[in-house]
Amino acid sequence: MVDTSDAWIQERTGIKERRIAAEGERTSDLALHAARAALSAAKLPAESIDLIVLATATPDLTFPATATRVQAGLGIESGAAFDIQAVCSGFIYALAMADNMLVRGQAQTALVIGAETFSRILDWTDRGTCVLFGDGAGALVLQAQESAPGAPERGVMSTYLRSDGRLHDLLYVDGGPSQTQTVGHLRMQGNAVFRQAVNHISDAIRQAAARAEIAVEEIDWFVPHQANQRILDAVASRLGIPLERMVSTVALHGNTSAASIPLALNTAVEDGRIQPGQLVLMEALGGGMTWGAALARW
């Protein structure tokens, strides 16, 4: 359908494979699989969850929130569930929101999910975008707990969120219920997004580390939004981060927007790279434009 090749895609993006949701498979279906996997990893029953924050730019419906479908699918009858829309930065925004609610005592145990079916909003005749994006979902559980005496505090240590609406035209979808009464397709100015990503992500990493009074050099693992391998390499070079400390799954999943960070986290935890007590820095930039970072002790 477009003039491209596997070699061209890998050279320009680092993407080797990706996943596409089956016909009839919804974002909530992917999110529900991820939620159950996260609960299993945390060894917690679904009824312990009293907050679900789901980051997505591709909800099942205009409303209600896709998070409420996940809540119903898990059989949860109490607590709150809602969506956050910050595109590729959505998981960082959702993590920050859940952390703030736990700190304020508004919830005890939160399920934070990133889930997308970006294949549904791609223009498959646009080579600049249709080769980049895939579908997927990932999740983690946050729980408010008192730290053991003398033990380092685990969990979210700092978050840093930013946006600049003046950059809207660099990455957006050209449809919506209020403006066009259509779903629309994703549009992107790739070179401009690349420059913004390297600049803002580098700054977000520095800011999140500074807020936690942690030197960037002390951070064990960097888990970025998996947009493009060249962006990951450029950020690592700018900050002097060894590439072996940068978790990259872009070759496996492509760009899954809000799902990419939890998918990468899951990969690095399952293969044993990320260990309890280590410092993990997550960061992203997305349409809006939005960007941010979160530092956590695993």
C-alpha cells in the first residue's frame, strides 16, 4: 500500500515487529488482560483495587470511560475508575494522578493502565505514520504503604508533567466528535516531533531526578516511551546515559503510545533486569504536546 520495506522501517525507526488488535477486539479487552496480569504479579485480588486510572487515546467509545469497562470486567463494585488522555505521555500522567490520590488518602490500591488500539486511527496510505504504531496494553499496581523503619522508601519518588498546546499541529488526529463528528486519522510532522522529543524528554529526566534529589547517574534503569530507537539513542547521548541502562522494546512492539512504558517495564521485570530497590526513570512525549517523567524505586 505504501512505498517502503522492512529494511527501511528498521533503519529509520528500529521497529522489527508489532501487534494489531483482532477484529472486534477493543482497547478495554487489551486493558483487561494487562490488569489481570498486573494483579497476578502483585498477588492481589481484584476487589482490593479502589482506583483505576487508564491512559488511552483510543477509547472503546466517546463515553463512558474505558476504565469503567475494565472495572466491570474485573468484577469491582466500589471505588473510582476514569480515563486520562495525554496520548503517548498518558501513562506518566496516569501514574502521577494515581500517586497523588494515594498520597492524599483518596484511595489505597490503584491499578494504572496504558492501553491503545492505534491501528484503528492510522491512515494506511501514509508511510510516515502507518509503519510506526501498534496495539497493546500494560499495567501496574500502586499501593499506599508505610515504609519499614530504616528501609529505603519504595514507589513513586517524583513526577514532572508539562504540556504546550501551541505545538498541537505537530502530532494530532484530524477527527473528533465535536469538530468533525468522525474518528479521524493520526497526522504527524516527524522531524519536528523528533526535535521536540529529544529536547523535552532530556529536560523531563533532569527535572524528575532533581525533584527526588537523585543524580541522573544514580538511576539504574531508564524506561522511555518506545516511539523510535533514534529518539532513545539521542536522549541517551545527550545525558550521557549508557545504552545498556536504557530499556528498549520498540523493536518488539512499535509505538504503542500510552501502553509502551508499561510494556517495556513488564519486559525488563520479567527478564530480571529491573530488581526490587532499584531506581527506575520513566519518561514520554506525546501529542498536545505533552511530556513528563516519573522516578520510582522498584
